[in-house]
Amino acid sequence: ENCGFRAHQWPHTLPVSVMHNDCIALHAAHPEENFWLGWQKAQKLLTSPSRHVILGYVAELLEFYLQRADSLVEWAQCGAEFWVQRRPAGEDIAFHWDKDEALRDACDMLIHPAISTVTYLTDGGAPTVLLEVRASTTDGLLASGADLLVGPKQRRVAPNGRARHATALISYPREGKLLAFSGGLLHGVPASLAEPSGSAEIRTTLLVNIWLHHRPLGVMLPPRSWRELGAVSSERILTRSAQRSKGSVAAAATPPAVVAGASPTLSELCLDICGPGQRLRVLLDQSRSTCEAPAACGSPPQRTGSLLQCLGVPILSKAVEFDGEETSRKQTARRHHSGGSPP
């Protein structure tokens, strides 16, 4: 399904159990840190007879999306930012745009990754919600705030202006599910849409953002403590998942439908990045919601002029309505980068 913006799900369930324990150990040792893997290092890992499974997987994702980038992209100047996120299964993660957090704080500039990905390591809990909303600035500076651009035509939302219609994608956590989307999309994890029960009390995800010609400030190289993590493999997780499926789709468990009679208002989102006091009211149109079946697509996206080609997305597709309003000029809390996305 073409959802009107760039998002897709890897068509096979990934064998992520091999790196689950190491992701937990990495988060316990470095709960507030984001790591960097440049292409040169990733290339060496991919040609090595054995490699740490987390680093190998991050290198695979980087290679996969660089292969589908524009021919003018210089791979040597690209890399992947990654971190592990562990939250109680029903906890909110505020809506945000992925960005170079340190650059924003130091220089008031807004730069997004090319692609954001979420790999779910557990089942259950609150879903990832993608909204067809971007932030636009003049020359990348945030000093005068930013405009909200909604929908495929990227129409601006004015304070007290007319409502804009767009699409939302709701992706429920399933072990082995990989969600990827354009790095400039607004997203979050609203507890109000959490499943009533799940097999995991902690929602664990591995977040990998692909950066082209930019390395975020402050991200660190994998430390020596990586040697203490045990899982080493010569296999490629993405390739292995496709081979296991033998060319057919091995979809994750069916996600739940949104409960009928649920509140039509997801939340009022305070967006300090778009100027002090601006908020966005998101109304889910329950009457137009549909639960899409997994797409019969056994091959990855083909190389195109865009970074990411839409595939069928076996997640809930909903219509949403956006109202722009102004509130008191109260500074809202900024999210910490360790509370980043969530595929």
C-alpha cells in the first residue's frame, strides 16, 4: 500500500533472539548513550568471518539502505547511529522528530537522519505511531520556530487555522519486526493505544538511524565493553530471515485493531521545536480506519530515485485530522535522545 509517505516493513520476521540478551546488557551498561558505526568500519565487519551480532546487524541495515540511495551519495561519509531502548510496555514516549540533538542544542539547527528504523525485540505494549507531519525551518535554524507541514502536499498548519487531513501508521510491537521510515516524520509511542496485555512487561527496541553526509554530534564509538557481550555470528540477519521464509512472507503476529469506542483524540502534542507554545491536536477518524493484511512481497524494495520505496505495510492505517492552536508561551520539555524512536 502506498501510504503517501515513505515507510515500509521488512517482509520477513527477523531472528532477533540471538541479540536480545546483548541488547539488554548494552542498555544496562550504557542507558543514556547513542553509538556510531561509520561505513568504513561497517564494510570491514561485513567482510569479517565473524563479528558481534549487534554491530553486524547495524552494518547490514546501513549497507541495505545505502544501496538504495542516490548514486551521488558518498558512502564513506555516511553511517548509522544506534541505541537500545527499554521502557515499561505501557509507557508513553513523547512525539518527536529524530534529529541531531546536540547540534540543535549547540547551534539551534535542525537536521534529520535520512532513514529511521525500529527493530522490535519483544511483543506487546504501546505502538509506534507515525504521523504525516514534518518540521520546516528557514536555513535549518530554529530561532524563529518552525512550520508544521502536513500530508503528502506538505501544507502548513496555521495557529487557529483550518484542519489538515493526513495519514497515520500505527505499528504494534512484534518480536522480529523491522519498521523503517523517512527520518523527518513526527512519531511517538502513545500509551493510550497500548495493547491490554502482552507477553513482555518491558518494551525493548533497537533503534538504528541512517545518516548521509553527516555524523551527529556527541555520538560515541562502541566502547571496549563490547568485548564483554557474547553473541558472535558470521550470518547476516536480514539474509537469514529471507532464506528461512523461502521467498514467502513470514509476517509477525496480527496486530490488534483499535478498540471501538476509544477516545477519538489521541493527544494534544506540545511541540516546542516549532516555537514556544505551539501544540497540535490529533483526531483519529475511527470511521476510516482499516487493518491492512500483510503484503505479498517476498523481495526488498527496488532501487529508485528516492531513498525508500513504499512496500505493503501490514500495520493499521488511519486517517487523522490536525488542528493548529496556540497556547501560553510555556516551554515544554524536550525529549532526551535516549528516548528516541521507536520501530
